[in-house]
Amino acid sequence: MYHYCVMQSTSLDSWITQLRKGLLDVCILNVLAGGESYGYELIRRLREVKDLSIGESTAYPILHRLKVEGYVRVRTAASPAGPPRRYFSLTSQGQRRVREMNAYLTQLLGEISRLGRTKGDSRGNPGPSAEED
Amino acid sequence: MEIPAPVQKKIDEYLDRVAAHLANRPPQEARSILNDLESQIQEALADRAAGREPAPEDVSAVLAEMDAPESFDAPAEAPSPLKRLGLGGLALAISLAGVLILTIQVAVFGPWYRHSPGPELALLLPITLCQVIAIILGVMSWREKLGKVAVIAASAILLVGLGLTS
């Protein structure tokens, strides 16, 4: 029984890890959709999403890749705190990409949530109960 | 903001350790990540020190909140067999496959070819096609050692074939 629970928990963790990986790009692009941002500020914003567990080792390589792919641009400007700040912002291609990603996510989540409702609603019963699982 | 030497030393130590874990990434990406990290550390330090000169304890606290240097390791990705082979390797493989096909054709269908009219075309078409494709791919991957080998090998096979048939 214990072994079964550990297996269940491990597979859930692995599923969550995969899901997070897939969402990192869209999270970073969404922060930048609100306006340009520099690294420290960007990381702080991303850390507000507690379940995302995103840090520097994940965010900066992704930012670099998004820059290479043409979705993000970088400009350097003086900072009162120390070395020049590197400001990240979306290119027009990046703005288009984040709109497409958000639209797709909304549509997908809507369709997934409808999956559980359809059977019960169409037959006038609430569907399978929790005990049956 | 003026950074005292002991504080800067701690920052440099952290960046050096991160750099060691970025060694497998392209140099431009590694440099970009290190620049972003240094900038982030300075910003966080200025935030924490709030106008006073930052102390070594401040930088320790800032670094403790950041990802460990080990977490900057590039994710290990096993290259696909085709990637490992490269375009030059693929060209050479196609060239050798042509020779193998010819050998099999002769071994299996040899007697039949001897008694039927026009066996040359059926025998020579696959190997010729393979060598032509190998030469094209070899030229495309001329910078690779295997690309050059493929072009030379395929050309030699074609020339020998032409010599034998004429």
C-alpha cells in the first residue's frame, strides 16, 4: 500500500514537473507582455507564482533562447544600483506569440473542464461519485 | 553603489561556480546568463542594503535566495543517432549501403540476371543512385571529415563502376 502511494506521488510529481516546464515560456512572455522588465524584477514577478518554482537557473536560459528565437529583445540602460541593467521586452513576434499561447491555453483548459461535465449534464445526473474512484 | 572588496569577492566566487556549470552551454549564452546574474545580485544587494554600504552578510543572504550553481547545469540531452552520425556520416552510410545492395543483388539474383536481358540497369541503378545522393550530401557536409570521405568514396565507386561497365 505504502509502495503504491509512493508510486502515485512520484508520478504526480513527474507530471507536475513536465507541466511546469511547458508553462515557463508562457509565464515569462506574460510578464513581459505587461511591459519591459529587468532580470531582478522579472524573477521577483515569476516567484509570485508559488507553484511554478522558477529561479534564475531556469529563467535566464529561457530568456536567452526567446531572444535567439526573436520573441524577446534586450536593451542595456544605466542603473542607479550598479552595473547597467538589461531590460527585456517583447518583439512584435513575441506579442503575437503570447496572444496565441494565451488563447490556446484558455481554449484547452475550457475543453478539459467540459470533459468532466458533459456526461453527467447530458443525462441529468451528477456523473461518477468520488467513492467510485 | 560602492561594493567593498570582501563583498565583491563573494559575488565573484558565486559567479565562478556558476560559470563552471555553464561550461557545456554555448559561450554567448553562458556570458549572457552571467551578466544577468551579476546584474541581479547587484540589484538585490542595493535593495537589501537600502543606502548603506553592503556587508558580506548581505551578499550571503542574497546568494542564499538564489539558485545553487549546480542547478545551472544544462539538461542532459542524448543526441539522436542521426545527430551523432552527422550529415557526412549519413552520406558515407548511404554510399556503403549502395555497395551492400549491389552485393546482395549479385548474391541473391546473380543466376537470374545472367539469363535475363538487360540486367545491367537493374543492377546499377540502386548503387548509382546511392553514390549520387552520397556525393550531394557529402558536398553539403564538406566541413565534416566524414563528408569528404563520403565524396571521395562515392566518386571512386562511380568511376570504378563506369570503368567496369564500359
